[in-house]
Amino acid sequence: MKTYLAAAIFVFLWICSFNAYAQQQNLTISGKVSSADDHQPVPSANISIAQRGIGTATNHIGDFILIIPAANLKDTLRISCLGYKTNIIAIANLKSGQTLAINLQKTSIELKEVKIESHDAMKIIQKAIDRIPDNYLNDQYITKGFYRNVTTNGKNYLQLSEAVFDIYHFASADKKDDLFRLVKARDEKNQRDFSNIELGRSPKSIFAADKVRNIANSDVFGKDGIKKHNFEVTGVVDYKGYRAYEIAFTEKPGIKEKGYRGKVYIDTKSFAFLYFDYGLSPDSYAAFKFGDLPTRMLMKMVGLSIDLKYDHDRASYQQVDGKWVLSNVAEDARLYIKGSQRKYDMNADIKFNYQVTAVDTVKTAPFDSRLSKGTLIENHDSDDDKFWKDYNIVLPDFNTEQVIAQIRAINGVNNIKKKFIERLRKLPKNPAQRLDSMLAFYHANGQFNGTALVSSKGKVLLSKSYGFANKQKQQVATEHTAYRIGSTAKTFTSVLINQLANEGKLDLHAPIKTYLPWYAHGNITLDQLLTHQSGIPEYFDNVDYKEKIITQSYTLKDMVVNFCSDTLEFKPGTEFHYSNANFSILALIAQEVGGKPFATLLQERIFTPLQMVDTYVGEYKGTDNHQAIGYDNGKPEIHYDAANTMGAGGIYSSAADLLKYHDGLMTEQLLPKAQRAEMLKPRVEFLDYNAWYDYGWMTDKAAFNQSANKHVITYHPGTDIGFFTMYTRQADTNTCIILLNNTGDFPRYDMTDLILDILY
């Protein structure tokens, strides 16, 4: 993975919106490539004009789009992928705008008639190296390329970058560095979560992606690299229509630095390198050093460390006029980033895709304009909304417009936070005044509409509403206005489950079948449900399930049978995947063991003892005006039976009642101290939120400044269509922060962080 750090670190996320367009004389086609055997999409299949170097690749769902120049209308289209037979289509038979459905037949992986033991891997590799001058384009030529680089932390996009560029390749005899000409680039970075960090691509890193042109400096196939690795011929395979030696390699015993594992494919006739597929061995991760010496010195000065957790590179080659040249590159990496000055404590997953979209062996004059080798491409955004209409690209695997909008919205909110911090310096020191000023500021900027209650050291400092609970009636909320609290309801389910466990009616380590003998995945334990480690899929991720849940009414058992019984996503206990299904099942278990409806158990065991008079499960049935209306994109939310999600959600509550809930958790009124400590014990990482997940609660790792000051912050956000909630507790200072919003998402982490900073 070739990444270069400028003033800090840029992990890049490309946001691509592609409008299919071609000049009138060109031909634009699109389509999907699928397996003929099971009709599943074929990702990373090459769609190219045979021997011309013009092409693209499919995305993870098999989709592609390709602009075919008018000069190539008499050529053929080549569709190829490792493990499948190559398809050939005459371009003359295609029409502009046509959508193709291409089915590839799987091919035999190994040609059995070849006796593998008779082949010497090192001799094959050496012959391939010796024949590079004969097999690859050796005179000057130009390639046009496209890359997309995406960096995420869980589901949170940190950065997205894309570029179209030309590379001038000097003839090998010239011994000159390639030239880079940037055509267009764009970069969107999450300034809230990745401020002052800049990981980016430079021309030098793009050049290095071509494994063959840099073979002499290869950590595997250079002179020193070959000495550090063992090589073995493991088969002769059909690689995209070419018979190829499959050679596997691993680092030799004792190699801790720059040891690699993977495979290389070499043509059996020409001995050309066709495909590289490898990454650093896990034993080498610890020895990995990010950046050069000046970069590491700078990182040390700012209290920043970066460790490699995963690395995987692929590079494939294509034939152009009988010679081989780079086709595409894919690099995946995971970095662990930790910062002392800023609260970085997260994994950053990087996906880089680089596609050579055209090869020109005729127009070979060097460029007049070019970037220097070490310049970050991300620093050269193009001011153009119609980015890729004239260029071949690889279609994105996600909705780029939504991601762009999401990052820009985050950055807009981040700017609001900065503006308020500047204003905060001029405000009186009184915490209540500062809190009110902050909430009013966010409301005035369209970022908060609802009720806020802040209590510190047992004293309410602020209890106030901003905006309307019901816009149509111009109804102002109060501390008794009920909002649907979404997943914050999971904390109530956890309290109830832990009460039953404390009474000896439940064993948190027992399997589900102990209480629901008919359930499909009975060996999953209750603590795996409580910590989202069951492997049961999230029912709201299934479009069909979601439609049914918001349009019909279901009993708790119907919910579990119909929507919580699908094939497991992973072996229970091995991974974390947040899933509402876990808590629907827990609610049903509580109902079975408690002998009463789940809603009744909550009422009798929690709501009534704490005198929570505004709190209930399901839709409000009364006639007064103590219920907020949820708004989705400015319109009243679609009505649905909120009781469908009980256990995972489905609860209405008010700020006043949620403070009573906090007070109850500060005593032994709900749970004995030991059982409460078990419930709030951090158990598994929740990477999306930089937190630990406990039993139905979250414990902050580094999202809030006060966590760095040794305060333990337990909380749980909530989301339910128009309603968004932040419920935060800091027990050592007897602090409770309640933010209830009824107009969609709001900057709940930023606002909570500011409140904590104002208080302490």
C-alpha cells in the first residue's frame, strides 16, 4: 500500500457520480456480468476492447459502463475474469445506450493433465523477469487512468477521492521517471472525524502500483525479496483465457519485516506476468513503519501513531498490440490510528481501485504540464459538477451522491461547532446560560428541534424545548412531551433482562433454546444477544422486511418467527454486528419467563416504580397534547405500529421521565450494584461509534473529551424515522444529558461533547 502523508494523514474516500455520456460518434454501453451457474454478480471482471487497452471493470454487484470510441466500432469486446471462461462480443452488433446481461461460465481451476512437480518455481519466475523487455510495452506510450480511493471507519465515511489522469511512460532504455498529468480530481473529507489527517495518493504511488515496471525494487521479486521467500508451483490454471502457472509464495521462517504471502500467475508460453495477488504476512504487520522518517518524526510531534492491521494488493495485466501492459490495480488496507492530542482511536479501512482505461502507443510526445512525483493529487480539486461524463471509470459500489451529501453535511455542522466555540469565549461563565446559548445556537442554525434536559451533580441546570413538538398545531414541547426514543429502549430491555437474571429466572450464559425451545438458532446465548454477537441479521437491512414492519402489526412472537430467524451472518461469538433482532428476541424471552406481556413487565418493573408517567410502549392512545410528531425531511413521518419493534425500540418517553430513569440507575431501586456493574461492563468494540458495547448500553472510548479525562460515560443513542435521541450518563459526577429531537438526525455527539465540556 503506497500512501504518503503531507501535513497529517489523508485516508481517501472517492465520491463518484457518473452520468453516462459520449460524443455522438462514440458508443456507450452498460450492463451486468453474472455467473451462468448461480446468477450471482461477478465483481472485478474486465470489460475491454481486445488488444486496444480501452476498458473498465465491474463493481461488486457486477455492473459496468463503457464508452467505446468511434475508431473502435469494428473491434471486439472482451469480458474476462479469473475462474470464468472469456466472452467475446462483436462491437458492431451493439447499440449506443444498450444494457447488456452477460453470463460467464465457470472454468476448471486446474488443468489436471499437467504434472506440477516437474516445474521449478524459481526458474519460471526468473524466466519471467528476464523476458520483461520482450513481453511488455518497451517503447514510450501513454496510459489514461482512473482511480477511486475510499476510507471508512465502520459505516462512517472519512474520505472519498477520485481522479482521471494521463501517464507518459518513457522507453525503458531512457531510464527516466514517468510523467503524470492530472486531468480531473475531486476530494471530499470528513473534517469532523478526520481533521488534520491527510492520507493521499501521489504520482509516485501511482507509478509504483505497476508491479512489472518496478520489479527490480519489488519486496518479493527483487533480488533481496526472492531470498526472503519460498515459492511453489501449485497449479496450471486458465487465467482469463491464458494457460498460466499459479505460483504461491510465503515468507521464509524468521522473516519479520517485509515478508509477503500470496500468488502470482505467469503465462506458460510467453512467461509474462499476468496477475499479482498478495499482501504483507501477519507477522510483518508489527514491523510495518508508516511513511518515511520525516513523516514519522512529524507524527511523533503531534502524538499520532499508525499501525497496519491488514494489507492486500492485486494487479492484473492486459495485451495491447501483442504486448502486455497494466490493466487494473486494487489495494485494501486497514490502519489503526491513535492520537493523543486529538481523540483518534479507530480503524481506517482503505479501498483503492485504479483502472487503466486507455493505452496510446501512437501519440507519444512528453507532456508539457505535470505534477511532481511527491505532490498529493487530493490537493488539486477540479471545479466541475459533471466530472466523469467524458471518461471511462469503474462504477462505485455505493451511492456517491449520498456520501458526498453526508460528508458535506458533517462538515457544515462541524463549522457550526467551531463558530459556537468562538462565541463561547465571550459568554458568561454561568453553565446554565452557556448551555441555553449553545442549544439556541444549534436550533437557530437548523440543527436541533426538541427538548433538552441537563442535570449535573444531582441538580437540573437546564430543562427547555426549542421549536415545535407539533408544527401543524404550533405546539411547543415541555419536559413532559413524549418522544419515541428508538434504540435507547434497548437499555430498558437490558435492565429488565438483568432483573430477571438477578432473581434467578434467567441465566445470561444459557442458550436461547432454554427459554424458546422452538427457535431456529437455539444455541445462541443470551449474552450474545445482549452484545450483538449472535450473527442474526438486522431485519431493517432487508427491504421486504422493513416494508412489512412499517405497514402491518405483529405480535412479539410473530416478529421473532418472521424477521429474526434468517441464516446467521457469522458464527455466534466471533464478531460484532448491531442488529435490532437480538433485542426483539430478548423481549420475547422476558415475556415467556416473566409470564406477562413485555410492555406490562416494563410498566410494572421500571415505569411505575420510578413514577415515569409519560413513558409507554407503542402508539400513544390518549387525547392530550403530550406527544411529539416525528418529521422526516420536513414532513410528518409515516405512521407505523411502534410496538412492532419493542425490545429494540418502540418506547415513547419524556425528558422528565428519562431523568427519573437516570436517578433510578444511580441507586439500587432497579438493580443491585453488582448486577448493575455487570450490565455496564464494556464487552465488545463498537467501531462505528468508537465505543464499547455492554449489555444493551454503550461505554465511550474516545468520542467525548471527558472520556480522556478519565470519566466513564455510558450512553445509548436512538433513531426511529423522525425521532433521534441522545441519552448520556456520567455516573461519577451524577450527570445526565437528555437530547430529544423530532426533525430527524442532529449533531448529537458534537452537542453532547460541548455540554460535557461546559459542565467540566
